[in-house]
Amino acid sequence: MKASEILKPLGVFVVVIAVVLAGTALVGTLAGSGSAGPADGEEIEGQSPGQFAPENVLATSAPEDGEISIDGAGESKRILVDSGHSNRYSRSDLAPLVEALAQAGHEVDFTPDTPGDGGGFGETSYNATLREYDAVMILQPTASFSDGEIAGLTAYADGGGRIAVLAEPPQLSVGSGLSAQVTQVRFGAQDLVGEFGLRMGTEGLYNIEDGGNDNNYESIVASPDGSSPLTEGVSNVTFDSAGYVVQTGDDPEVRMRAISGTRTLERRQAGRYPVAAQNDNLVLVADTSFLKSSELYDLDNERFAGNLLEFLVSGDKDEGVPEGSGGTGDGGFGEDDGEDDGGENGGGGTTPITAAP
């Protein structure tokens, strides 16, 4: 091959490379002499819609401030927290509530964690123990209440005792180990609240609309339905694991509803679902998450929690036989042999754990 045949294509290639490099340098010079391009996130017509600008895509959280307020001028009351029905809550989550009650001059005790603790915990001692307390709080029980316990709690409410039941919709629970099984955890006090014309719905709730949740579609927002002491000073609360309340009788009154745009998780049906209702001395709230330390100061959660505690300590429980208990002479709570087995409060051997102020 002749040298000219080799050099000719090589020369063309060198010329092309030179042209490309010269063009690149010219573009860089022209760009450097003009104004700088828009900063990252700034809207560019046809390229960057405003909703993708950084200030518009950052999630905003509900304000977290406030304090739990309870009137400490009244009589000192004793509140019992149920722990004997496989309740799904952590005592550490209740620390702010226990502290607020203690500062207001009230006492909080916990029942034994499981039946059998404290010297034979059964329905007789459970009902007998109720007589020692002005109010009882039952948080997410997953074990059912016996007929005797339901009868005792119903008589307790009839006699002026206050009951707050906090519940959550059915949830799936996964066991541990290689042969782990998936089971559904259900609300265990359905029969109890049924005596008061209420029941828990079978689904959770969600809301995907703007302003309808707290950075999580299942963290719904609820607002008062009318005015009542339970919702005084409350505009909106957030519930992270909310279900809904169903009225099965005429006596209960709805206290709070999910805001517009809320739907059920399975059927996707929209509605302003009741999430808190009251029948005289019993309140049912279809969520427990708002009491956790991480959620307690979102929106008006702490005000609603304070009102709930105020409800518990503002009752006037009868010392005698509740009306309609049949005049058994035992306060309508079943038999009690009166023996003291060394428990702090007697009552058949239960030894409630006192929460220190």
C-alpha cells in the first residue's frame, strides 16, 4: 500500500477531531460569558414543575408541643390500668399520663400482666379489685373478658365508676422461628363494649388527601363531633392506627369523627367515621397510638388525652350497691371471701403495681 493511501484517511480523522475540540471550547466560552444557569430545584419552563422544587417536596410534620393538663383541685382518685387481658401496650408509653395524674394528686395502679399472677387472678378478684378504684382504663385487650367480668364492669359503670376503653382494628401478627405462623390479633372487649351499645369496626382507616393525614396515609386526622367535655379545646388529633366505632344502641353519643376523605382500608369506602364515642360512664376510642410519647404532642393529641384523664377522675362512684345489681351486698361484683392474702389491696390476691409519681 502506498504511503499516500494511509495518510489521506488519517488526515481527515485529525481534522474532524480538531473541529470537535474547537466547537467545545467555543461553547464553553460563550456559556462563561453569560449568566449562570438556574439553581437545582428552580423551576425551568418545560422541565421542572414547581411541585418538585425542594421546598415543596419536603414533608412537614404536625407541630409537637403542649402539655397534659388535669384539674388537681378535686378529690384524689385511684385509677386502675388493665394488664390482665393480653393487652398490647407498653407501660413506658403511658409514663407521661401517669406523671400527669400523679402531679394532680391521683394514683395509678396496674393489674397483674396475666391471669394467675399475684396469687390467683380470676374474675372474682378482678371484680373485687374494681371496688377499690374510681376508674379503670382498658387498652387494646386481645384476650376476651369473661361473662362475670363483663357483669362486674357493667355494674361498676352503673354505680358511677368510669371506664375508658382504647382499641385498635384487627391486625396481623407474625410469630418467631422457622415455622412462624401469621395470626390475626383481634380486639378482646367486643362483648364488653357491646353492653354499652357500641362495638369496634372490622377495618382500619386511611386518608391520602392533602391535610388528611400526618405524613402517613394510615395516620388519619379526626375532629370533634359537637361539643363535650371530652373534646373541649380540641380541634384536630392524629390517630396512627385508627379503627372506627359502630353504634349498636341509641344511648351512645359520637364524640369524634375522622375528617372528610377518610376511607376503610379493605372496602375503600369513604365517610366521616366515628372514632370516639361515649355512653354515660364508658368511653370507647378506636385508637391507642395517640397516647404514645412519640405521638402525644401532635396537633391536639395532648389536649384530648388530658380530657380523657379528666373524664376518668371526675366520676362519683357509689360506695354501696350499684342500682340493678340485685342487692347482693358485695357491690354487685361477685363473691368475695374477704380474706387478705397479703396483697396491697386485698381483693382476692391481686397486687397492683403502683406507678410512682
